[in-house]
Amino acid sequence: TVIGLVQHRRQQFETAGRPFREVIQRAQAVEDRFAEAPAWRALGQVYLDQGVPDAAGDAFGHALRLYRDMGLDKEAGLVAGL
């Protein structure tokens, strides 16, 4: 996740998404929603900054669903605002 965040901050959008997708896959494999949700959110931001709004919306939607399922209303609200 940290690598993806650094790459995103450096505007290396082509490579920034890969670490987040890896985190999502690993989190899904062990059913860790607490790791999966923020990775979806970060991936959505990468897509948004890349100018791919449909992919961003899908990623934010996954994050929003997970945050709501976990009862994390504040996080869900932040994602809904994106």
C-alpha cells in the first residue's frame, strides 16, 4: 500500500494502481475487509486522477459497500463524497 501511495503522490499513475490491486487480491483471499476497503478507495483515487471516471466509480463503489458493511459510517461518508 505504501508503495502505491508514494507512486500516486509522484503522479506515477500507470504504476500506482498495481500495488493497490495486489492488496485487494490478498485481502480478498483472507477475507480482510479492513485492508480491502482502503485499497479500493486508493485505487479509485488513482483512476480518478488518471481520468478514468468509470473505473474510479467502480472502485469507490466497492470501498463504499465494504465500509458500510463494516459499520464504518465516517469512512463511508468520505468515500461517498468522492
